Amino acid sequence: MKPKYIQLLILNLGFALLISCNSYEKLTYLQDIEITKDSSIFEKHKPGYQIQAGDLLYVQIITENQEINQLFNPLSSQTSSQNLRAESMFYTSYLVNDSGYIEMPLLEKIYVSGLNIDQLGDSIKQKAYRFLKNPQVIAKLANFKFTLLGEVKAPGVKQVTANQINIMEALAYGGDISYNGNRKKILLLRQTAEGTQSYRINLTKQAIVNSELYYIMPNDIIYVEPLRSTLFREQASDYVFVVSALSSTLTAVALILNLLK
């Protein structure tokens, strides 16, 4: 093979290697985070989600009376509160009607619209004290779901049984961001009473841990953009293929012409 063809081949290989590399800074989370000291403990921002019409609320009331427990908790004999599945919670939950009420056995109507989950538990417990002895209340949002799109390993709609999860946990439900995902540009779409709000999140900075966006809310949509180098690499790979094919063709033509001389 002539030297000029060898040089062209080396050039193509070097170009392919160059565009295939993503830097450390593009792939690492929380790059400026400090080891926790007394002065660097992160302030915890709990999600401020307020219950609204259409929500499904799982409520478990526990007393010393097993018959009462069975009335409020039809699944208690089959499933522990720690092992509740999203499907079980969904089918045994109370729907918040258009007026903001749920209806429960014995307790009847309870207004819950505008409350957070902690306030919901307190409200039900106060009302239960009128009829029951030493009731304990466990309350959860049964329709806590969110959507992962873009450069994650397992995109889709995810449903959880926790009352709150943070952005890191949410991404873990999708198998983490892929190698080609842009950790500096996460788009968060959130439904509010005023309409859909959009936010940008940079997961390479410590600031997200102290942000109110650190915890996601029900119905959030999380979109992970691809790195620009990914788009460039995909386009460049086509270019490399064309150049390589053209180079091979020219080499073959040159050999044939030499043989015909």
C-alpha cells in the first residue's frame, strides 16, 4: 500500500478515536461537592406537593382492634406496609373527588385538597380519634408517577410507592443516564396550577442538592439531552464510513489501473 494511503488510514482512525471520547467532566456528577463537615451539611428541601382532585391516596389506619383494622386495611393480612406494591395501593386507594374530598368507612367525608402527605395523615388521625382508640395512620400518594425520556438506559413512565424521591433516585429508576447523556442539561417539566413550568438542572454541580428541584414531584417529566459530541459523533461516523468506503474504492481502482497497464 502506498504511503499516502497509509497516512489517510491513520488520519481516519485518529479522527474516529477523537470523536468517540467523552471527557471526565461530562460524565461525572456533583464535581464540586465537598466532604460533609458541620459547615457543609445540606439543607433538606422537602417537596411541596399539594393533594388535588384526581389523586389516589392510600390510607392505612391501625388500631388494637383487628376487626377495625380489617375494615380500613383489606390488604393488611396479606401485605406488610413495607412491602406494598404500587398495584395493590392503586386498587385500594381513595380517590380525591372534584370537590377535594375522600370518603372513608366510619370517618365519612374528609376534605384533603391542598394538603401535603404529612398534613393528610394528621387530618385523618384527628378525625379517627373521635371513633377509635389510639389510631395510627399511614398515608401515601398511590399515583406517584413520573416520566424519564432521552438519554437514560430505561426510559418510560415510572411509578413508586415512596412519598418523595430525589432526582438521583428518579434517574436510578431508569438505569442512570447513559454514556451519551448530557448531565449538565436535564430538562424538568412540572405541572402546576398555573400551567406547565420548565426548569434546567445541572447534575455536575453541588447546587442541585440544595435546590428545591432536588426532589421531584408527581407527574414530573425528566428529559436528558444528548451530548453535542454524541450528535457530532453520529454524523461524523457517517462521514468516516463514506471516506473509508471512498478510500477503499479509490485504492481498488488504482490497483486495477496498475494491472491494466
